[in-house]
Amino acid sequence: MGGESTTRTAPRSGGTGRDPVGGKAGQRLSGLAVAVGLVLFLAGFAWAAVIYRPYTVPTSSMAPTIGIGDRVLAQRVEGGQVHRGDVVVFQDTNWVQNSAVIKRVVAVGGDTVSCCEQGKLTVNGKQVDEPYLKGAVAEAGGFPAVKVPQGRLFLLGDERQGSLDSTAHLTDAAAGTVSRDAVDARVDAVVWPMKGLLERPTGFEALGALSQPGPLRTIATMIVAGAVLVLAGGAYGPIATRLGGSRARTRTEAAGAR
């Protein structure tokens, strides 16, 4: 009116009045996904750093479960948390000077262990199935009955023929056993090459409880989920921009064809 003029701005979304692809709501969700993903990713690594220690196995004494040069993750545990069937990392200067050793616990304090009857390890009069040996002959590491003192462990390598384990120290004062206090960690998985979690030693269940699996699976899930959220959130912006540009071109072409 009276010479006044008005300027109208066309809606950004081609007349619909709605936010374009990649609008504020989408940007907020994208930012939230990245933030949550970073928290999960970093928390997973931090948890793993506190709970687990990496080791490289220098010998084939735990084959076929763990091969020479394999990289493993071992959960930090106290000796009192160790059960039959566990693969543990320990240090005993009577075995090796200034070096960690990895072997499988086959008997604990109070047990009587021997090998072999019908090709199987015997603990407290019960024959133990050991599927992790993958068909290897347990008799190759045969030895007479040993009574394990309280507070100590009897350990064998899964490669029974060539492993320097408790059977190589039977003439020691402790009859080849190792103190529970010497244990530093329990192996959960072989991570390089990617063999995954160790097989559960179910053959020892008839003798008592087995160790519960560590949190490695949960930690891996957190890290993977975090990485997916970060990548998805970070990719949202470029994808939304491309989709918005494609829709704008489509509307322009449609308008020109009228």
C-alpha cells in the first residue's frame, strides 16, 4: 500500500516449507550418533587396557590351541580365580628366568593327577576329555600320579610330546607344581591370527566349576558398535547434501519441462 513494497523469499525446500534433507533434526541425530559412538569406542578400548594384557607366544608348546608366534589377550586375574582347564600366564624362576610362561591348568591343590589311562588324562580318578588337543595323543606326555599340594597348580602344554611343563619338573621339590600366586593372567583369546575365543574346557566340568568367560566379547561389541555409529554419523552430512542436490536438480528439470 502507498508505495510500500514487500519482498518474499521462496521456501528453501522448493515451496514445501519443510527442512531440506540434512536439516537441523538430522544434524542433531548425526552429532548424537558420533558422540555416542566415540564414547562406546573409547570406553571399550579403555576397559580392555585395564582388564587385558597382550602376549606373544614364543614356542609351540600350546599347539594346536595356540601356535608359535600367536598373539593372545589374557585377562588379569589373581591365582585364587584360577580353575581347572584354564590357560594361564605365570612366572616361576624355577622354570624360566625373567620370562612369562603360558600353560594349561589340569589340576589344583588337593587333586591327584596322572596320565594316561586309555589315552586320557586322569584327575581324581576321572578321565578327562580334552577336545582342544584336536586328536593329539595325550599318552605322549605320560607321567605317574602326582598329588598336588594345596595352593599350587599342575600345568601341561597342549602339545604333550614336546612341552616343557610340570612333567619336566617332577623331580623338583614341588613335584612340578607352581604356586597360585605366580599366576598373572588367564588367556581368553588368540587375536593374531584371528582364532577368537579359546574353546571351553568342558571335560573338567565333572571335577568342579569352570572359569566364567571374561568380558572380551562385550568389549569387542562396544568397539565395533562405536565405530559403526561414528562412521554412520560422520557420513550423514555428505550423503544428505548429495541427496538434497539430487532432489533439487530433479525439481528444476521437472519445472523446466512444464
